[in-house]
Amino acid sequence: MPKYFQDELLEQHLRTYLGDLDPATMTFLRSRLEWVEIAAGETLMAQGDPGDSMYISISGRLRAYVKDDGGIEHMVREMARGQIIGEMSMYTEEPRSATVVAIRDSVLVKLARADFATLLATSATMSIVLTRQIIKRLQTVHRRSDIARPITIGVLPITTGVQPLEFCRQLSAHLETAGKVQIVDAARLDRELDQSLAQADVNDTEADRRIALYLDAIEATNDYVLLVGDDHPSSWTRRCSQRCDELLLLADAAQPPELHQTEAQFLLHRHGRTEAAEFLVLLHDADERCPSGTRKWLARRPVTSHYHVRPALERDMARLARLLSGRAVGLVLAGGGARGCAHIGIYRALRERGIEIDCVGGTSIGSVMAVYVGSDRPIEDVMKIARESFSRNPTGDFNLVPLISLVKGARLRQTIARGIRQLLGRPTDVEDLWKNYYCIASNYSLASEQVIQSGDLSRAMLASIAIPGALPPQIEDGNLLCDGGTFNNFPVDVMRNMRGVGKVIGVDLGSRKRRRIEITEVPGSWSLLRDRLRARAKRRFRLPSLMAYLMNVTVLYSTSRQRENRKLTDLYFNPPLERVGMLEWNKFDSIVQHAYEHGREILNGMSAAELSLYGARAAGK
């Protein structure tokens, strides 16, 4: 790297990442820092190695892995520019706690241990910066893998007819709300370097170095760089795939899902430990009601995730920009029987304030209501279809001989199937929802929580809502699946791990207060029956029905987890529904209205600055 470029970059990055350093500290750092260039796939440090230095990432992207006691390696962090790496060993003098590998060609500066000690002793500013980073890392170590937002994003067309440059111009307009954006294609690179270098052979060392310096300079002065690949496997397309933090694979969803030549040549055989995350972006017409056939696209390519986008709709392009920049809003809906109708009321309050939901997940009835959100239908349609589906009791077909469940489940299956047809027009898969979706089931066979993000949508919901003893379980791949509330009734932790999600909104249906039982012994069956025949106000025994008891007892374990999951939410709703029974479906309108009013109350109590973090409009706007 040329000396002038070194000095300019170093000065800029030290002030950006470390703040206003005093002249003496700046002079010391510039004299002691050593430039390090590392190629994609190379290891910067290995777990267990001596901790003899720390690094500051200037450009590129690295990934940290930790081996557990069983020798299995887990990815724990991704680090982009500005990240300080390896400083923990400087403090503890213990071996490296992780292996750090370059995902793509990266440039760092290195500070030796002896110089580190001198720096801490002479610079209070540097000591504060490092201490803050350590505290932040310790606060999030148990929450999720730390994924730095992407800076350089490769955009590769993988079907004919896609216009990647125009797509990037549209995307750039929305990314600019998060930072400065530059778009680079082969023509721009050749024009600005005044030489035809983009298509130079990848083994041309001099051409590759000039391109690398040019792209490093652009990356250093922008928050996002979109590298636009060609529509064929050219040298420039290869460079785009190798120099990015993340890859967007653009495909016309109306075309067959075959592998493109670019994928076959450049992407399929990369090492999973160092490859950039790949995202399939399926492009649709603006008037398409619901995607279809997504599973076939995903079966052919090992992507991290997928997004459905209608480029003609501003809200879809804005959603993709939020997901890429780590500002997406996730909505998590808890289980709770008929109380789950409250989710519709909260969603209505959010929509009225202009809050867009980008990802959605839930458990039990929350998994069903999450589909209404994921369908991206207008709130008026959502309200109408939900009312038609759930104002009639979907759990009223009792078994005369309850060998596996008290309820046959046929009526619930019909309710779910009818709702999907009305929402989406046809039976569909989880992957076909406009917004990325998950639901939680309990795997009885494996005694574990199961996150469902693929497969038949109706079967996924039926598994998540199959309350043990009350509703029949689902069988998938030889496993018995039942209500997810047994393990995780409020799955905020799952949403926190979704890539791109920055803010999490949670709707909890747990009771706000303890229900005290005033009697000392449970009466006999005949006494209970006679008591149930009385008007509600005249009943002596305030005991739950068998169905309500079964529904509640299955979530006792996950209820204890809900308190922890609540801490993971950024915006929390818990509508007051103590007087609503778990099976009182006939109270649909009342439940929705109470939740709507609760939602408005919470939102109206937030400041304009707080609301802006969710893209909300001010009250009355």
C-alpha cells in the first residue's frame, strides 16, 4: 500500500474510531502501528495462540470462531472496519480466546503488547475507548452472535432480464437514510481509473492491486458500497463476489430456478468458514398477491436467507434497505389462546403510526397472527379476515373419546386453511410469505424447542398451536410436534438472532397479576358441574376449566423464560386481558379493541425521538 494512502487512511480512521486524540497520542500511534494485509481465507489469529498484539480493522471483513469443549467450532462475531480485535488478551495476558479469519481481503493496523501498555499509561482517551468496547461486548455476549453491518455489498444478477444497476439506484435511495452510499460497476471503475481494468485477468497482480486500492479508498469514505456485477461470470463479477461483505443474488421470481453460470463458477465451492453471507433476492411484479415456489429456489443454493421484493413498491425497497443496514423491525407475538386476537389490535396501532414490520415470528396463536402480518395485506383486510376466522370458536369440536386430545382439531384446521386462502389466495409455504417468518413448536420426540422457518405453512401453524392434551399433535419427519409454548411462548430471543434486525417489538399475553385461589381443596366433579351451571358472577369456585388448565400448565416453564425475553425487547406491549378466558373466541372484537387502545396508549407515551427509531409518525400525523 503506497505511503501517502497509508497516512491518509490512518489519520482518518484513528479519528473516526477513537475520537479526538491528543497530538501526543496520535503521534505515538502513527509511529507504532504496523500495517497488516490479509487475504480472504487467511487466519489472523488462532484460538490458544499467545496474545501479543491487538489490531484495528481498516477495511475488509473478518469472522471470529470459538471451539467448545467438544471441539465444535461456532461463529461468534463478524467484524468490519473500525473494529478493535484482540484487545482482551492485552488486558488479561491470556491466550487468544477465538480464531479470527478474513472473509475477504482485509487491511488492519497492529499494535504490539509493549506499545499497548505505554498507550494505556499515557492516554486516558484511548483507555476509555477500549474499556467501552469491552463493556459493550460483555453486555451482548449471551444475547446473540455479533454481526457487524455490511459495508461493501455485492449485487449479482442470476437470471436474465434483471437490471442490477437500476435496482442498486433504487436501493441506494433508501440506504442513504442510514449513511453515504456509492455504486460501483465495471464501467465506472474503468472510467475513473482511466484504464480498462475491471475485466483484467484475476491473476494480473498489478491490475488487481490498483482495483483494490481504488475500492479501499471508496470504502473508506462511504458507509455503503454497492458492487454491481455483470450478468455473466466475468473477471469483474468474480472480483465483486470476492471483495464484498455480503452478496445479493438478484433473480426474477417468474423464471425457472436453475443455477446461473456465475453461481456455478464462483459461489458453489467456496469454503463456508470464510465466505460472505449470500442472500437470494426474488423480484416480483407489484400486483403479485403472494410469492410461490420459493422452496425450489432455496433448494438449489446454500444461501443465508432470502427476501421477496417488488421493486415498483417503495415499501419493499425500504424494507430491504433496513434489513441490509441492520435497522429492520421485528415483531414477536406470544401464545395465549383466544387472547391472541389482541395481536391484531396492537398491529393496527403500529400500522396507524406508520411503523413497518420487516420480520415476524410467534408461538401458538401468535404464530397464526404472525402470518397475518407476514402476508403484507392492508390492515383492513387483516382485521376482516381474522374476525371471520376467529369470532367463531375454532376449538369447539370435542372428541367423545379423547385418546390423544380433547379437541378433534378439524375445525381449527379448516379455520387456518380458510384464513390462508383468504389472505394469500392459495395454500403456500413458510418461505413464500412477503416478510421473513418463523414459528416455534415443541419437538416431543427430541424433547427440544424447534424453530420452523420452512415447509408447508398450515402444518407449521398447526404444530405451533397443538396444545398437548387439548389439540392433536403434528408429525413431521418422524417427530411429534406440539405447542411451542411448552418451551418458548414468547420467542424474542429467536428474533434477536435474525440477521438485519435492529429493533424488536414484543406483544406478551401473560397475566399481569397472580390469580389467587380462595378455596383450600378442589371440589368433586358433581360440585364443580353444578357450580359451572350458575351465572358467572354467582360461581363459588374460581377454578379454570380443564381446557384452560391444560393450556396454561403447558406454558409454565416458558412463562419463567418470558421475563428474560421481555428484557430483549425494545418496545413491549402487554395488553390487560385478565378477564378474558383462553377459549373465549366470541370476544374477538372486544379483545382487539382493548389491545388497540393499549397499543395507542403506549405509543402516545413515547417521545418523537423514540418513535423515530421505528420509523413511526408523530401522534396525529
